[in-house]
Amino acid sequence: MESIKLWFEDFAADFRQNFIDEDRWKMLLEGLGVTLTITFFAVLVGIVLGVIVAAVRSTWDKNRTAMRPGIGKVVLGFFNWLCKVYLTVFRGTPVVVQLIIMYYVIFASSNNGTLVAILAFGINSGAYVAEIVRSGIMSIDPGQMEAGRSLGFNYTQTMLYIVLPQAFKNVLPALANEFIVLLKETSVAGYIAIEDLTKAGDMIRSRTFSAFLPLLAVALIYLLLVVVLSWLVGKLERRLRSSEH
């Protein structure tokens, strides 16, 4: 019993030193806010960029054989090639390397690390979102496009009002899981001196020389966020399945 009592006393002292003294818990709270901010805006960038790339890629895949030779086909082919290069580069290189290149090379004159992180993570996520959305678009029956054209819609209107809503419904769970992955990927933002959640835990460790509790707290916060998001994704999947009946 005495050893258990001593263990609890040591644990309480470590807890107080790491989180209570000098209000160090606020560092974790502020870091969590930075992490959620980067994740939220990176998700928006990823969705916009991913949908644009997916639309270009799926349009080329669906229409390249039927298109007449001319400037339109050349332009669409060029943009499709550009999108393929983008997908290859950003899916084939580590996100931390992309982040460092963005901060120290492309935006070397910028002091706004948070904005650079949003762009880096958003552009990286957009490559994965593009392929998810493209697979959703390609899964839609070609008759849906013909139905939209018969209603008087042009190609763009048919994509916006008929094809994309159905595609998003099909790929929404996969998109949600991609954004969960993005949340965890932002943990490397500290490489460019951003005081996110992971960096906050490391800063506490550097001041108290105690690694276990700060890093455990960071891991538990990430775990809690992922569990909550996974639960929401599960509810979304069940709702989508029930709406099909």
C-alpha cells in the first residue's frame, strides 16, 4: 500500500508540474485551437481543389474518345495532364517535405506559418480528395448525364446539379475518413515552428524535463478527436444507407 501511495503522490506532483504550474495546460488548449484551425481551413482548400481536379479528370475520361479534334480537346488534355502531374507529385512525396518546401522555399518571405500550413496540408489533401471524388463521378450511371442534357442543362449545369450531388453522397464516408487522416497529419506542423497541439506538448516537455505526461496528454486529445469524428462518420454512413431504402 505504501508503494501505491508513493506512486500516486509522484503522479500528482508530475501532473501539477506539467499542467498546473504556470498554467501550462493553456499551452495545450491554445495548441488544440491552432490544430483545429489548420485542419478546418485545409479541409476547405482540399475540397475546392479536389472537386476542380476531379471534374477535369472525369470530364477527360468520359469524353476524350467522343470529342472532335480541335482546340477544346487540346486544352482539356493539357489540363488533364497538369492534374495528373499534381496528383503524382503530391501523393508521391511526404507531406512533411511538402510543408518544409512551402515554408522555406516557396513562401520564404512570409512570416505567417499558419497560412503556409493551411495551404500545404490543403493542397496535399486536395490530391486525395480529387481521386475520391473522381471515383464517385465515374460511378454515376451515364444515363444521368443524358437525362440532364435532355432537361436542357448544359454539361456544367448537369455536373453541378445532377452528377456531383450523387457522387458526393457515394463518397462522403471516404471523404470524412480522409479528413480524419488530415487532422492527424497536421501534427507535423511544428517543423515550421507552429505551436500546434503536438508542439505544445513538446514545449511543456522541454520546460519540465518530463516527457511521459505531456506527450500522453497530446496522444489522448488526438485519440478523443478521432474517436468523436469516427463516431460521426459512422452515424453519417448509417443515415446514408437508410436514406437509400
